[in-house]
Amino acid sequence: MQLFSIFNAMLLGSAMAQPIAHLHHQHAAKRDVVVVTETQIVTVNGEGQTIDYVHASADSTTEAPSTTEAAQYAPTTTTSYTPATTTSSSEAETSSEAEKTTSQKEEPSSTSSSAAAASSSSSSDDDSGSFSGQTKGITYSPYTSSGACKSKDEVAADLKKLSDYSLIRLYGVDCNQVENVFQGKAEGQKLMLGIFYMDSISDAVSEIAAAVEKYGSWNDVTTVSVGNELVNNGEATPSQIKEYVATGRSALKAAGYTGKVVSVDTHVAIINNPELCEYSDYIVFNAHSYWDGTIYPEGAGSWLLLQMQRVWDACGGDKDVFCGETGWPTQGDANGVAVPSKENQETALSAIASSCGSSAVSFNAFDDLWKNPGSKNVEQYWGLY
């Protein structure tokens, strides 16, 4: 996996959120505004590259994000890289606004009805979701449109559509998802596994270890994430994250795993709480330009590249940085100039793939009709396929 770093990009952008509650993951609604007035020219892996936002306004201002704003998720195998140097830079005027919804346990939304089910991209026969811009990996959740667990065969059918991705990212262990994905994934595909509930870390590790022993090997696992956007959602302090990661790392080591262990949060949470950088083997964050509100889909790649730089800078340039979740909704309400549509989703993901796709995971494989619609009515519609 190729990891990008960009030197001295001075921006306070903002990001997205992610799953919460019960067996189901729900994004915490959040919006951040990033205003860029000038073009940044940076060097990425030795090659000069122009970073230019496609944005709506150069003079709007809002208050800075709170210290609890953040990201989530984990990557694939990490490789060392040489930090890029800035060949030319200009000060970027920035402002951001964030709105945070605290995680809560919730049942599947009642709006996931027959009408919604008709458009479900779960294990349907519709393979029309071909996607031209491909990232390193893609996230996957093993739930039907009603929120029930998918069967092993349904998971296998889903994964056939995702065979071109190098990495599949999971958020938890419920619904036998680890063992089902091990059995259904393509040969050579790697897994980024997740422990979602901090009150059952040891149990989750036991489930992961059992699936690995029966259906694969630890070599198939690039990373295990312990917690997802917990600081962002106000569910944990950085010191608690330290304890959770230490507990997970110890249990995983006892089970025979010696790979990477991380805790995922939003990029804003990491920037505002740089001590989080100390606890993970490398830095994984979640960021979605849709929630920025001033970025058109054409600018999604440049925007994400700059968020990578901001996180890398905040962490002192000492560790690799990876985006564990990024995407664009296909239905729902506009957020400023960010308009949900299938066409805009493909434009955004293609831009991301071109800019930093080898360092990013697309969200999400299929629509999540079991979720609540959320503040912008977009939560159910991030599926690529």
C-alpha cells in the first residue's frame, strides 16, 4: 500500500463520521467548512502536484471545530515512505464548523421499508454499480436492508462484486462477519478488521482468532482497529483510547497476531487531540468532503489529500497516514454545494482515486437501508454497488 504525505499544507478542513450503536454502524452527522483562497503546489513522492480545491466561496467564515470532532478506521499493510517537500506554498485562509451527534444504540430505521428495499444494493442481481475510480479498499457491512445478519452465501455474493479491491474493511465481529468474509473474499485480498465495542474487546479478539484459525491466517489481516470515532463522538477521552488500544494489542498478541493495531477517529479529532497519534502503529482517519459543504465532487481528491497532510503534520510526521473511510452519498439532501447523486459519487471517488486512492478506503460497498436517514437524509445511500 502506498501512503502519501504532503509537507506544510496549512488547512483546517473537516470530515465525516461513522458507525455507531448496536450491531449497526451509523454515521455521526457532522459538517465542517474549509475555505481555500489560493492554490497549493506540493511535492508528492518526488513529483510536483497542484492541489486546488473546487469550492463555493473564498470569504465565508465559521467558528473552528470543537476538540471532539474526529475520524475513524483502518488501512492495509503499511510501507515506509519519504515525506514530501513543499516546492511552493501560500497561506490558506481556513474556517470550519462542525456539528456532532453523539453515538447511541438504535434499531434499524423504520424507513427501511419496501420502497427502500427496492433500491437496496445488498445481494441484489443488479451489477450496474461499476465504478471507474477505485481506491485501495472498500468498507463492508454484513446487514440486510432490515438490519438482519446476512447469510454466508449472501456475503459471498456481495464480495464477488468487490474482488478487484486489495482490501476489505470490517467494523466489528457480529453476524459471524469475520468468518463469512474470510470464506467469501477473493484470493489475495487482505482484511482490515475492527473491534467495535470497548466493553468486549477480549471476546471480539477471540472471535477474530477463531475465524483466522479456521478459515485463513494472520497474514490475511493487515490491521486491527480498536474503536471507531470514539473521541469524535464524545464516547472516550484520548487517555481511554490509550487503554483500549493497549488492551486490544495485548489480547491480539496472545492470540498470535503481531501486525498493526490502531484506533480510528476523524481527522479533526486527531488534529485537535494529537496525543492520539501516540497510541496507534500508524494513523488512520475518516474524512468525507460531502460534510464540508463547500467542496464540489471534482475537488474531493485534492481536499482529501490536504486532510492527509494536516493529520501527518499534527502527528509530527513520525507515522504513516491512511484514510480508512471516504465517499459521497447518492441520495439525500444537499449540504451546501455538495449534492448527492450517483454521478457526483463517481466524480468524487474518481478524483480521490487519482489523487490518493492507494492510501484510502471507499465508503461503502452497498447502501445501508437499515440505518436512520440522519440529519441530511443521506445515511442510507453511500453504496457504490
